[in-house]
Amino acid sequence: MNTPAVFRAFLAKDVLRELRTKETFISVAAFGFLVILVLAFALPVTPGEGEIRAAGAFWVAVLFASQVGIARAVDVERASGRMETILSTPADASAIFLAKSASLSLFVSLSALILSFPLTVFYQLDPASFIATLPGTILGIIGICLAGTLLSLLASGTRMREVLAPILFLTIFVPLLLASVAAMREALLDQPYGLAVQVLAGFDLIIGGASILLAPYLIEEG
């Protein structure tokens, strides 16, 4: 079966399902807002540190909230029995994985856009300053969704997935989190992008290539 056609078909399926249920978007946005709210009150902003604190709070919120949405999206496919139906077709498993990651990237990006509004309020930022953060934010979210979907598939086939999944997530996302925070901090401080964006792009390429190779085995065995 034609891989681009499979990708488009499954991407459209996920988008239409989300437009109908809004489960992933609402769960990511709501959880992310709660994380930002807690961090804003637990770590009050001091003058001159708004941009630094905001970058950290934003990516901690996006990281943890996105895992809730990603895990839910993968579990729904398996619990409903749709995964078995999909695997009974000659569809390319790698295309299915990339379509799922792409749809999740879209939903998480929309949620991140919503989270930027409370962030500007709590950390006293100029809303226009977030435009400069788009390249690093997009690269970071793509990396989170690629790795998150892969790890969710890996953990979903185990009995201890509730324990294993967070351990895997936190282990692999540490370099991604550090690079994402650094890239956003540079953008908010009106500094040119440096090594952080290059690290994000490299991470996306590496995890994307690994996902294409491993996804067929994880989807079939999970």
C-alpha cells in the first residue's frame, strides 16, 4: 500500500476523531495549565527573571501534559481493538506511526498556543515575544511526540507500563527538555539561536529515524 496515502489517511482519521471528541487537546491543555499555575505560585517571579522562569515552566508543562495525551491516544487505539484491525491490513506500520506522531504534534502545538496566554500573565511577558520562540517550540514538540509515541508503544505491551512509561519518558527527555528551555530562553531574551536549536533538530532526526525502524515491531508486538 502506498506509504504517503497511508500517512494521509491515518492523519485525517486522527484529526477527524479529535475534532469530534477533543480528548487529547483538552487533556493536554488542562493539565498543562495546572502545571503552569502550580509553578507560578510555588516559584514566584522576581524582577528580571520572568523570561528564564517562563521558559522552564512552559516546557515542564508541555512535557508532562503531552505524555498524558500521548499515552491516552495510544491506549484508546488498543483498548478499542482498532490496532488489531489496522494490523490486519497491508498498511505500512511506519506510516501509521508517523501519522499518529504528526497528529499528536498538531494537537500538542495547539495546546501549547493556549498555554502561552497564562504564561504571559503569570510571568509578565510581552505576547509578541513568543513569535520568536516558534522554531524551537515546534522542534521541541515534534521531538516530544515522536519519542513519546515510540515509548508509549514500547511500554504498552508490558504489565508495568504505568511505572515503566514515566521512567522511560524522563530518561530520554532530559536532553530534549534542557535544549528546549535553552532555545526558548534565548528567544525570549531576544538573543540569536545557538546550539540549543541544533540539538533539537538533531534529536528529531535521530529519534525520527529510530522510530521508523522500530515502530513496525512495536506496533505488531505491543
